[in-house]
Amino acid sequence: MKKNLLFILSVFFVSSVSARDLVDCVVARVNDVVICKSDLNEPQLILGGRTRDLERCIMDEILLQKAQQNGVVPSQEDVEKKAIAYRNGHGFGYKSGEEYERFLGRAGLSSKKVVNQIKNSGAAARMEMLLMPKGAVVSRDEIVAFCEKNPEQKEALYLVSFSTGSKDLVDENGHLTKKAATQWSRFDGWLSESELSKSMKFITKMEPGQVSEPVIRGDSFFIYRLEEKQDARLFTIEERYAGIEQRLLEEAKKDKFIDIKKRLRQEACVVYMS
């Protein structure tokens, strides 16, 4: 009797999968939808051509099924538009379908797989947005603690003017001749040390009001005058408050979303095939 039951179950399983599954290796089932070895080996557009591991496939399938249940699957028109944009973006807008298929084939894809991926990944993304927690609260104490634990330094800032002219006005000792008329132009705004070119780093050692020696560039000379300087210092909590608050809120939402996905995974019927 037990052998007969096993035979009946095996017949039911074979009859419930598609023709592809009969020649492909089934590695898992998610609520009666099969995941095959080919699903793991298929390069993913959304992952830049990388493949998915089994757990990622399972989670994607769970999200896809939830999207179907909640009616948030992209429309066929929207999917087709994205597929056309993908094809055109790779230079195949005016080329034959055969050329496009050969191009995709070299990457282990096909136009049918591209359309299917666009539809499925779009549905999963919409479901994630639907599940994403809307509210999260971060206290000032948490923001202050983060700021103190992760201090950030504000770079020194320099307000610089410059003057330029023909290098013929620079004598053999590297000084400007008396013929040189100095007309100063100011750089637009404060410059941080990281914004200074390598040839202008000497400005960081100058004091306000000091003028540099001429710097020869091609057929011209440049001299620089440091107008004002703001020394490097730590950012205050108030300067960083909004940015840290946003960061901590996003992390809190992410943690909540991880918990939601864990719950979805626990609620789903997942069977691994050995």
C-alpha cells in the first residue's frame, strides 16, 4: 500500500510540472511553483548579468506571487516598452531580430527571457514598495550618539584670487618684472583642499593676504593671493543632524523590511529537492 501511494504521488508530481521541468533539474518548489537549475543559471538584467543563488530565487518567487495576488504586476504595455528600450539601448533598434537574438544568446539570454525578467523583476519591485514600512522614528539621542561615535571633519576652506599674464613678464629669478600689471580675479566661492589641483596645494601653507610666487603654465604665469581661510574642524551635530536622521530612518526601514521578508519566507511553503 505504501509503495502504491508513493507511485501515485510521483505520477502527480510529474504531471504537475511543465515540459521544461521534465528535462530540467527541479531544485525547489515555492507554493507549488517550481524553481529549476536553469533559473539559477540564467543571467539577470537587474543584477548586471550575474546569476542568482537559490535563496534569492526563492525570495523573488515569493515576491512575484504576492505581487500577482495584490494586482501590482506591470502591464504588458509597460513591459513591452521597457523591452524595446533595452533593445534600442544596445543598438538593435533598426537591426533584425535574428541579430538581436544572437547578441542575447551569447549572454545566455533570449528576447523571451528578457521580457519575462522585466515583468517579474518589475512585479517584485512593486511588491517591495508596497511592503516597505511607511513609518519609522529616530530620537535625537540616537542621532547625537551616532554623531559622537562617527565624527566627520570639515575640510579647510580657502578664498583665493589670481592674476595672470605672459610668462615674458617673469624674470630669470622667478619674480615678476616691474612691467607686470597685477589685476586680480577671484575664484567663484570657497575652495576645499580636495578641490585644489596638485600644482596649487601650496596655497594650504599660505596665510591670508600672502601672494604666491609666479607659477608658469605654458606661455602664461599665474600668481595667487589667499584672501581668507577657514581651518579644518569637526562638523557640529546641527550641521549633520538632517543627514544622520535620514540615514538612521532608512536603516530602520530596512531592518523592518528584512523582518517582513523573513515573515513572508516563513509563511511560504518551500520544498527543497535533493
